[in-house]
Amino acid sequence: MISRRQLIKAAGAAAIAATGMGAGLPAARAAAEYSWKFGHGFPPSHPIHKHAVEAAAWIRQQSKGQVDIGVFPNSQLGGDNDLLSQVYSGGIEIFTTGGIIMSTLVPHAAISGVGFIFQDYASVWAAMDGRLGAFVRDAFAEKGLHAVDRIWDNGFREITTSNRPVNTPRDLANLKLRVPVSPMYISLFKALGAAPTSINLAEVYTALQTGVVEGQENPLVVTDTAKFYEVQKFCSLTNHIWDGSWIVINGDAWDGLPADLQAIVSRGFNDLAPRQRADIAQLNESLGAGLAQRGLAVNRADPAPFREALRKAGFYSDWQSKFGAQAWSVLEGAVGKLS
């Protein structure tokens, strides 16, 4: 009997074919026994894309051409939510993005995005390469997705403003701050006394320029490439949220791969993770200096007062009830007591 997942997968594949997305692929891919599509929303210059292409080339070589992965950047195959739907249904085989977006399908994927839980990269990798990461991978598996062992990095998120630096929670009082469309981000900054507003990324520059909002928060690479430094005066290194990028594979595609090829695919992505992570860390360090050269006043904030303010505001206890006792116990086991 054909399963529901197989029917969904067939429908997804038919939709891809109908839109012509398979057209124009190199002829060599048609000869591969396993020809996969890897879609994501990062630009070609981003370390995630560059290393994904490198991993795909290594996998093809090591599998002697049996596994050929075409990597499609810049949302060529759809936006993040669409790509998540496609990898779930089988329209594409691989997708990568942050846990906040993944959480629309796998709620526990957002748990590493709780505010001010990581002091530095050492604490991030101890958690994500340890029990917390394993817990989230199990949550993906329950939804029929295979997550590779080592999550890739997208950097810590920082705050820029037009009117004052952010050194303590008091500096966020009534600050009109742009945040992504996410309950986690909105509740975080409301708990800290700010006035968060959700605006599409493409509209943020104009919103900052016209004073609709006074600040925004993003990894530094976004602040740089979107030229927010032209309409902001301060850059506060708050490290308020760490943003990783899960690489997930459609469950049927993964299960259909022989064990020896599964090992090659896993190694292709996992072995590159340390270099990809190092590239992001180096990029963010250089961007901090670069933004200062472009006229932003850069300061580094102590996270401890922010964490205490969130605790007093009930932010952590609220998210504890949302994630559940088991998930929260795993989180606190990795980062320490929060609520």
C-alpha cells in the first residue's frame, strides 16, 4: 500500500516538474543514481552556501557520482517556509535555515533561540554538539526529517540603533525595534521593555531611514550587506540570540540511501562544520571592526543583566511552559538554570 508520505512526495515532485524547476540542470546529474536538490535562502557569497557547494562536490566525488547534490541559493526554489514544506513533502531533498523558521514544523527546533542563553561560542558548541543538539535532531526525526549531526553557524544577533547604545536593559525601554515575524523575538524584546515591530527585511532600511523604527537586530553580516550602517549610529554587541542553521534531509530520501552512501553524505556535511563555523566567527569579528570604520559606535554589552531582567519578567518561565518540562530540562542542563 502506498503511504500518505509517498503520495505527498509524489505530488511535490510533480509540482516541481510542472514549474520547470528541474529544467536546466547539468546533464551529468541525470546519470546520478541519487540526484538531489538542496535549497536555501542565503546568498552565494555566504559561508553556508560556499561550504554547501564544497560538501556537495566532495560527496559526488566520494560516492563516485552516485549522489549528486545541486545547491540552489537565494531562495531560487522558494522562500524559507516554502522550502520547509518542500523538504517535508519530498519536493526537494535538502534544506537549511535557522531553528526559528524550522519551528513552524518542529516546535522544539526553536529552543536554541531562547534569548541570552549562550555566553559565547564555546557554550554554543558544547550544547549543540551535545545533548541539546541530539534532542532537537530527535524532534526532527519524529517529523520524518533527518538532521545532520553538526548544525552549521549563522552567528550571534546584535542590535543597531539611531539614538543610543544598548548597554543595559534600561537602554531598551520603549525602543522602537524591528524584529522578524516570530513570537520568540517579539516576546523577548517586550519582556525587556522595548516596543518590537515586525517588518519584512526588504523594508527595514526605509523604516530606519524614516524613523518608523529606531533600531533593528540581526547578525552583523545582514547589517553590513543591507547597509543599515547608513541609517544607524550605534552597534551594540549584545549576542542576545545565537542563530544556527540546521541541515535537514527528507526522510524518505534518506531512508532510500544505502548505508555506505548515508555515511558519505553525513561526513560531507559534518566534516565541513568546523570550518564553516570558523568562517562565520571570523567574518563577524571582521565586520565589527568594519562597521566601526563606517561610522558606527560599537560597544559590547554584558549579557548578565539582560538575563536577570528576562527572569524577573517571566520570559523564561513562559517559554518553559511552551516547550515543556522535558525540553526545558535538556536546555538548562546545557546552559544552566534559567527560570
